[in-house]
Amino acid sequence: MNKAADLAEEVREGGSVLRLSGSLAIACLHDLPDRLDAVSGPVAAIDLADVTHMDTIGAWTVHRAATRLSAEITGASGDAGRLIDAVGALDEPVAIRPDHVPALRRVVGQIGEAVINSFATLLGLIGFFGGTLVATWNVIRHPRRFRINAVVQRFEVVGVSALGIIGLMSFLIGIVIAQQGSVQLRQFGMEMLTINLVGRLTFRELGVLMTAIMVAGRSGSAFAAQLGTMKLTEEVDAMRTIGVSPMEALVLPRTLAVVIMMPLLGFYASVMAVIGGGFLCAVALEIPPITFVQRLREVVPITDLWVGLIKAPVFGIIIALAGCFQGLQVEANAEEVGLRTTAAVVQAIFLVIVIDAFFAVFFTWVGWV
């Protein structure tokens, strides 16, 4: 049975010493807090060498008395000392409102933080791309490790399932381009040049670019959510434990599927956009489909098709890497799955547009205009 807490005061030169004994648990304190409050003389130390047990209330009682009397606590056991320190940390003042930060300083700080995060993400993506190349080389060296079933399944998810929405979107974009272009060209009596606008713009730029944006929204977000959930449920760690490389089993099939499907989807989107433009020309401009096709063959060089087909696999690599990279960065909780999925889509679309601008400059420089 725990002994009741007791207090003995030993008077010394330079200040008395308060010796506590017994159990400093809430059930055994009795009148000890009142007796400590009654002490008013100079106290040099509070000795806890004879204390057999202490709980949070006892630690708070000792800490409050030591603070009030400016006394040193001595003789405390390791557990008692840590408990008193923890209780003392709670006694520190806490600001109800955060300190006021000038608006300019806050904005500059947020911009700086965003720049640092962007460069860190870019370095992470480059490193992740290197890991994907290593996994690809390992699969080439050991063909039996190639998961053809996973790739074929991603073909269906990335390509076949997206045909409807990509076709409809491209058809409507072709109509919009033809309608807006014809309105402007009518001022000069050159509505026939609408065919030039639709053909060159869709095969060279908008077909593959809008396809990349749509694939990033559909497949890139799906990759991030799937891998993020697997990371959260420790399936990725389990794969590593049994000797299966997540890069080979999860990242490589998705990347390969997107790289292969992007040129096909880009060409499909371009054709649907041309059909949409031809439909508008036939309805609004009274240009027969035969005339539209003949004119299209005359004004659209084959290099425009090659430009779109060259850009498509590069866009596919960016989309797949951004989605898989962000998915494998998920930690801690389910909320981060949504945040990483959003980041994957935003980064993929941003990088696609940036790379598209570089491609535009490059192809102009080599004379493919």
C-alpha cells in the first residue's frame, strides 16, 4: 500500500530544503498542496529522494511549488524527472493568434517555398526517370520478368476506354476551330483557308496536345491514386519484401502502355478534329466533303503528321512518370492520396505544355514549319 505524501522542512543557511516523501499520487497527496502553498520562506531545494511514486498531479504540484519558490528540484528518479519536465513544458505560454507577418514578406516567402518545392519535385522526377530506365534495362536483360498481361490491361484502361471521350472532345474542338477561323477569315473573303487552319493546327498541335491533357486527367490521376493507395496499405513494401521490384511490376507497365497508346490516340484525336472541322465547313460554309479532303491533302504536309507523332511518346512518358512518381510519394494518411493525385495532374499538364513549347521552337529551327 502506498504511503501518504509527507513534507519535512530542513532549515539551512542560505535557504531551507523541503523533503517530500511517500507517494505523490493523487490519492495520497491529501493536504500536501496546501502545506506547500503555506511555505513562504526562502527555499533552496525540493528533495524528492524519498518519493516512492509520482503521477501527473504530483508532478504538477512539485513543479508549481518549485516555480513559485524559485527552488531547485533534486533527488528525482529518472521517470519522475521526465514527468516533471513534461508537465513544465505544458506551462509555457501559448500564443492564441499567430504573429503578424507583413503581407509582402508572406507573399515572397510563399513564392520562395513554391520555387524550392518545384525544383525538388523536378529533381525527384529526373531521379524517378533514371530508376525507370534502370528497370527497363533489367527487364531487357531478363525478358521473363516482363509483365505482358499488365501492359495489355493498361492498353485497355489508357486507350480503349478513352476513345469515346477523346473522340467527342476532338470533334467539338474541330468544330470550334473551324467556326472561329471562318468568322475571322470571312472578313477577307478567304473562308477556304479554314481548311488550312483546321488541318495544320489539329495534326501539328491541338490533336496530340489535347489528347495529352485528357490522358493526364484520366490515366495520370488514376496511376497516382492507385499507387498511392497501394503505398498507404503497404502493398508496395510487401512487394519489396518478397523480392518484386515495384518499378518493374507497377511503373514500367503503366509507362509503356501510355508511351505506346499516345501516338495512336493523338492520331485518332487529330482525325476526329478534322472530321469536326469538315462537318462545320459542310454545314456553315457549304464546302463539300470531297473538296474539303482534296484541299486538306494539298495544304497539310506530311511533316505535320510526323511532328504530332514524335511529340506523343514524349508526352506519354511525362504523364506516366508524373502519375507514378506522385503516387509513390504518398505517406501517412489517405488525405495525401488526393493531394498527390491533384499534383500529378497539374505537373503532367504543366510539363506537357512546356515541352510542347520547346518542340515548337525546335521544329521551327529545323525547318518543319
